[in-house]
Amino acid sequence: MVEKPLKVAVVGAGHRSVGYAAYALRHPDRMKVVAVADPVEHRRAALAERHGLAGDMLFESYEDMAARPKFADAVINGTMDRLHYSSSMPFLRQGYHMLLEKPIAATADEVRGLIRTAGDNGAVVMICHVLRYAPFYSTIKRLLLDGRIGDVVSLHTSENVSYHHMATGFVRGRWRKEADSNPMLLAKCCHDMDIIAWIVSGVAARRVSSFGSLVHFRPENAPEGSAERCLDGCRIEPDCPYSAKTMYVEQKLWGFYAWEPIEHVPDATDERKLESLKTDNPYGRCVWHCDNDVVDHQSVLIEFENGVTATHDMFTGAARGSRTIHVVGTKGEVEGDMEAGELVLRLPCGEPGRTYTEEHVDIGVRGDGHGGGDGLLVDDFVSTLLGEETSRGVTRIEDSLTGHLIAFAADSSMRGHRTVEIDA
């Protein structure tokens, strides 16, 4: 247990970490940011100004920060995926508690290594599985715990990744190449694998099969008249749904990614942004002429130790991005669409002319990120370390293991064209 306010150091001052750290500005009595490490000077400076940090508490690397004797209670680790293991270990060895962005690490051995190190040093590690905190999923969990549909028998989830999200993050952006980040399923659907494991509630996964590939975003599928860059001679750009100009300048989508190459330019004009997209900005590339290699669709089938089965489908290029779920139990079913804020409970009914009842459940959607989950996640992290009451969604690293093992097994199955047994 630590004393108020919880003192945290931010490692990796990117979009997610900055958002989590903002909790300290809203609740200064509960959390205080005391340091930041990031190789980009203006990111360090921006976070330092926002939180009033002293100059000697700004570090160019996590190694520099970790070289100091322990000076905070916890670390918010928002480094890039492949750095999670190496950037977490030195802090866990010093006994820092940690809020770690998902996915935990790139391999099962690394995940288990982090779990062991945290346990050996008395460190509490929570993973940023924010969907557990979204009212949509927390309401489903409550219905299950209340026994409304009996015991879970099977479930299906889907993540329909919008065309603009796919183009930005996984075709043009930093998660486009597996070797530089992670496989698509682990990077994008880590939340969904965790939700499935959470709903089945502590039962180990036994077997996994998976199929998927990269079909659409390939050079041979480039439409006639397209060019290497949207704004460099492309004849179809004005009508192309993937136009960088349309997405990032006119619709103002995904600005925290698209303008990262010119984030050092204060208040960049539209003209400056267009010039960036036309020349060296990676987000100005044609989606059919990138160096991406992650899959653009994947399906997963899971069998758990208790016989429960689950399936997950990841589709990309969807016109409307959404997550859906359908859980069937021994006494009923619950089905919903997260982005639409719709959740329906159905129970069998033997009345004349009626085979089931249907109840539309109010989930109280909020708008602070991931269906309302971001702020609740940080509050639970702080409450955990302060010894206060926490929610049912607490995402300790040990509880996140099953979802990650499913993701690792799914990619092994897809590549090897076989069913994969998961080791306990």
C-alpha cells in the first residue's frame, strides 16, 4: 500500500500514456506525475509543462530513468509493443508498480518472465485492458455474475476494424509490419482475447485453431490509375475512400498518428500538412503500395478446459468500425454492439405464442475513450495501490495471461495450418 498521492513516472510519452497521465490533472489528490522518459524532446517538454516537472526529472530513455535509485511508486509504461519487456524489467526489479500498455510482450516466455519478476519483487502490474472497464462489457460481466443466463456454454465476438483505422494503423502506420511490432491479432485484438478469457472466468484455454491472411492491401490489387502516394499523381485520389487528404485533412481522422512526422511544427497549417503527405509522410502512401505484411482478416476458434467454446472474427476495411458479442448460456443469451450502445438480454419463454422474452439493457455509455473505460482503468490502478476497493475488472498481469496465450497460439495455428495445444 502506498500513500496519497500516488507518485508515477511516465515511460514513453505517446498518445496513450499522456491520456492515462491526465488522470493526475483531474485528481491531484490521488495521483501525481513526477517524471517522464521519452527520446523525443518536444514530447518530454510538453508533458513536463503540463505536469510541472523539474528539469532533472526529464529523461531521454527508460534506461536513464531506471539508473536512478527508486524515486516513485509506479510507472506508466506506454512504450512501443516490442519495448514492453526490456523497458519493464529494470523497473520491476526495483519494485516499481506498473500500469503497462497492452499487449504485455511479444512472446509467451517474455510474458511469463514479467509475471515472475513482478512477483519476486512485490510489484503490482496492471495491463491496460480498458474494455473490461467499458460499461458495455462490465454490464455483460455483471449479468453473468448475477446468473441471468446461467452457465456460459459458448460465445462469439467480432472486431470490425474500420477502413480508416486499418489504413492508418496497420497498412501505413507503425503496426504494419509484424517484425517491428506484433502480429495483427495480438496488436489489435488483444482486448478481445482478454474479454473472452474474462467472460469464461479463470478457466484455462486448451486448444486453438485460426485462419487468416493478407488479401486486400497488396500491390497487385492497386486500382488502375493509383500512384505510390495519394497526392503525387494519383488519378483516383478524389474518389478514393483511402485518400490521405480526405482522411487526415478534411475528415481530421487519426491526427495523433498522421501528423506525428511534423509534430515538431507548432500549429501546422493545412498547406503544411498536405505538403507532408505529398512528400515524406508515411501516412501519405497509397494503401496498395505500402510495405505492410500483417493480415487483414483472421478468425479464431478456442476450446476451454471446461468445454466452453469461443470464436472471434477480426474483419478490416469495415465501413463502420464496431465490436460485437453474443454469449449463450444454459438459461438464456446476451447480445450486443458496443459502438451502438446496444445490449439485449433474451430468455426462453413458454407462454402461448411467445418463445422468448427480450430486455434492452441500459449500459450508460460515456465518451472518455474505449466506451468509457480509460479513466476507470487508471482510477482502479490508483485504488489498487492505495488499498481501496476496486472494480470486478481489475486487470492484473496474472489474469491477462490466458488472453495472451490464446493470441500467441492463434498465430502459431494460422502460420502452421494446425490446431495448437496450449501449455498450462
